[in-house]
Amino acid sequence: MRTATYFFIFLNLSLAVFEEPAVYPLPFLVTSLVEVLCLLVFFGRLTHFAKVTHRSVFWKDTKNICIMAAVLLSLTDLAIYGVLRIYNVKSIRWSRIVRPIFLINFAESRQIRRAFRSIRNTLPEITYVFLLFMFSLLMFSLMALKLFGERNLQTAEGLPYFRNYLEIVFDLYVLVTTANSPDVMMPAFDFSSWYALFFIAFVIVNTYIFMSLFLAVVYNNYKKHLKVIFGGTNY
């Protein structure tokens, strides 16, 4: 039963690869039949669980309600999408976002729920570090606008360099990952090599200090909540 449940959950999640817009497109009839089959299996699994569980216990369990709601929403969305497709009306499958609910809420997914619960409990505690990081990013972006915005610098593609504040925030945010290094700093460096000090300070503060601090806070809080969950509950 557990293997079959995981198989159909995997099959249901894999439909995103074959549904329009798709990596490997399949006819709508094929994907819809597969999805209906998966939903019937999920509903049958839920019905079987309801037969062996006291009614009051079954309806008090939010996991069962979430699964039932996800099945109904998916079927409703599939029916609406199919009707609109017949009349050549373009629409989107908004119910795709509820598919991970099946992965999290079945009884066999206890370990996944524990990990998900740890992540959920960790998020509020890392918010302070994230806000400090964003404050640093916004301040460095403001300094970059003051340093380079009035010097009419251009990128290698001939585009304006560091003249729009929001674009500066995005470019420096990418620089934290070093994905656009050193391209993002070359126009300023070509104008004056002294401007390299600005980017060196930015990388030291945000990439090496804040990212290390962020990782340490996430790891410690996640480990703390994971110990509490595994040691104090059978959720």
C-alpha cells in the first residue's frame, strides 16, 4: 500500500513535465486520464482510511481534510480546463500548486511532514538575519547609485550601468552568489581601479559574513526543531 501510494504521488507530480507548457508534451486526454486515475487512487486510499478510523477522529485530522480538498479542487480545475479547451479558450491549470499536498499529508509521509514542520518553525527565527542582509543590500545599492549613477557608465552590451536603483539591487543580489562576478564590476573597474574597493567590501560583508551567518542560523535552528520533533512527538 505504501509503495503504491508513493508511486501514484510521483506519477501525479510528474505530470507537470508533460502538461502544457511542457518539456515533453503529451495529448491533453492522456495527461487528464492519468491525473484522474491518480486522484481516484488518492480518494480510494482516503476512503479506506476512513473505514478503519473512528468518524470523529477522521474529521478532526486536518491531513484528511487537506487531501479531500485537494482532490476536489483538482477535479474541478480539470473539468473547467477541459471545457474551456473545447471552446478554444486559453486558461491555466491553477490546481497544480496543490499537488504537493498529497506528498505531505498522507500517513506514509510522516518523515516528510517532520522535515516540513522543522522548516516551517525555522523560518520565523531566521527572519531577523534575512532582514539585516536585505538592509545591507539596500544600503550598498544606494551607495552604488551615488557612486556610479552620474558617471554615464555603460555595460559591455552598451546598456546604462547602475542608473536604476531596483536594477542595482538585483545585480548586487546576484553578486552575492558570485554568479555575475566579475562582469558586474568591470565597467566601474575600467573607469577607475579604486572602485574595486567598493565591490571587495560588498563581497566580504554580504557573501562571506552574512551568508555564513545565515547558513549557521538556519542549520542550528533546523537541527533544534528536528530534535524536538523526533524526541517529543509522533506527528
